[in-house]
Amino acid sequence: MQNIMRMAVVPLALAGLTFTACQSGPPHAARTNPPGDVKVSNDVVNAFGIFGGAKVTMTAVILCAGRVPLSNGNATVKDACFTGDTNIVMCTDTTGVNAVRCTPSAGSLLIGGSGADVIAYARMR
């Protein structure tokens, strides 16, 4: 009888650990910032497990962001937030699944893609 109890408790304990291993809070509401304001995204993930818990805070500061349509596959965004070729820039094609090339430089961002697609960009810090 004791062996049956032990065999039943082990799977239940493992199932309990599996379901409580990762928990994260509900996503926060979207924040709107006035024009020219720096946008900050803070996400906190809490994890609980058999070896203890962890709290990870991820912060991204967006210095400038926008959308630009391409003309013959190219576009240039002129903005003082681009300070050089070491800037971290994220670009994505919002029109279709096409490759995008973004090259930051002092005062501008050069974007290359397909045809007249619309490209979303953001400079991160």
C-alpha cells in the first residue's frame, strides 16, 4: 500500500511543480506619450521553480520611431535622434514578409526594401 501511495504522490508533485514553474503578470496597458517624449517599455517576468524564484526586468528606451513608405525600394529618414552607425535600430516591413535593410548614420536612417512597402522603424538605446 505504501508503494502505491509513493507512486501516486511523485507524479502529482511533478505536475504541481510543472504548473507553478513559470508565472508572469498580465500584460500592461499600452502607454501613450506626448510627441517628442522618450518612450520606455518595462516588462517584468517572475519565475518560480524548485530552485527558488527569479525576477527579470527588461527595459527598452525608444528614442524615435515611425513609419515610412518606400519609393522604388528606398527611403531616407532624417532625424537628429540618429547619431551614428553604432545606433541600435529595429526595422520591419509592415506590408508583407519581405527583407528590410536599415543603415543608421549621423542624422539619418537609410532604408532599403521591396517596391513601395511601408517600413516601421525604431531607434533603441
